[in-house]
Amino acid sequence: MEEINKETIVVWLKDLQDRICTSLEELDGKSIFKEDLWERPEGGGGRSRVITNGNVIEKGGVNFSAVHGQTPDKILKALSLDKADFFATGVSIVLHPNNPMVPIIHMNVRFFEMSNGTWWFGGGIDLTPHYVIKEDASFFHQQLKNACDQHDPNYYTKFKKWADDYFFIKHRNETRGIGGIFFDRLSKDESHSKKDRWAFLQSVGNAFAPIYVTLAKKHLNDPFTSKEKAWQGLRRGRYVEFNLVWDKGTKFGLDTNGRTESILMSMPPLANWEYSHIPARGSKEEETLNFLKKEIDWVNA
């Protein structure tokens, strides 16, 4: 049986990046990813791939990285870790579509280990619709539940709550979108081996493309007006606020002297902020805001 180590994980993650990029290029039908290879002076590097001005995707990134070196003191303190060198690898994705009826999506799957033997897996997938559609939200969460249930019947409930709590814009008192699943620091315990955790991570990674392609195809030709585009700009603004103020992945990347362009590829091409914007009563924009709450049972919605 193949040993689960950082080398085998890196090979699989690179292949995941390749497969997802191929699926998204087929979906878009116009633009292709441009690859940017980079090296981190302190150790490691990555493959940043960005797609822009497509039929479906206005801007998106599918990034792979594998970095290593001395763990910064800020990270040691934040994660309560003993001093040791680190290795971190993962694939991170954010897609901003043209059509405001197609949702923004984010995925991250990652592995972290230290020279003292500490290791864990982390990641998740979450969806940020500009307009929340209950049928789509139910489909999205059911697919994530299916991926979780293959490995542990408690995963979905636990990781959904984690996503609700994590992807929460505290200063707005609203969730970034309809959540999804989020998990971090999954290591060996009484019920799960390293093999179990790795298999779960692979299931999450493999679920991404089929889920997003299905949702995008459903709505890529939906009609919209300047009103919907303006609302899309405001929702993108909320996305920016979360990523720059609250997202731990952004902070980790910057604190470890990661590549700024790759870290900030999650930003939309355009975003708007309007002072004290309040949607019209009874509008679909108001309906969406009313759905941006924790603890909604989307599977049974």
C-alpha cells in the first residue's frame, strides 16, 4: 500500500489542480488558465493558475503551493505550536462568475506538518450566491453531506457548523454565503487514522468540480439587468471584507511571506460599497439577506 507522506500528497494535489482546471475550461468554453510558476525565497513555491474574461468565469484562480522552512513566531504563537520547521501544501480555489445568478465558490484542501512530527489536514468548500436559491442551496449541501457520509456520519453536521461559524462576517452580523463545510487540524485520533483523514480530504477535493459545473450550467444563461449586476458588486464587497479582515488563510499566507499575488487571487475583479444600502422590502435582494444566517438546515430546506 502506498505510504501517505508529503510527497504522495503533493503529487495528488497537483493532479487535482490539473483536473479541476480542465473541467473549468470545458465549462467556460472561451478562456483558459494562465500558469505562473513561483518560488518562495525561504523554501518551496507553487503553481498559480488564473482565468479571466471568460464566458462563465470573469475571474478565477486554482492555485497549488508547497512551502517549507522555519515556522514564523507569529504562527507558532497563534496556533500554540512548539518551535519546529514546517511544511504546508494545498490547493485553493476561488471563482467569480460573470452572471450574478451564478454563485461565487471557494475550496481549499491542505496538509500541514512539522519537523517534530505534528501534522494535520484542513480545508472545505463553501458557496456564496449573489442570490440565494433554496433549491441550489439544498443541492450543494446534499452533495457535501454525501462526501462526508462516506467517511464519518458525524462529519457533515460538525463541519457544517464549523463553516457557519467560520464564514461569518462579524462586523456585518451575516454569513458570507450559505456556508458549506469547513475543517482544520484533523489529525489522528481514536476513530480516524492518517489514511482515513487523507481519504476524506480526497473526497472533498473530488467533489468540487462536479458540484460547481452543475450549478454554473444551470444558471449561466439566466437573464439579468444592471440592477442584478449592481447587487453582485455589493455582495463581492462583502466577500472582500471577509477575506481581508477575518480569513485565517489569508493571514497565514501573508505571515509566512507567501506570494502576495497568489494569496490575493481570491479578490473579485470589481466590487462596490454603497453607504448604508438597504434592499427594497419584498425584493429578492432582501430575501437573500434574510438567508445569510447560521444554522439553516439546507439539506431539508
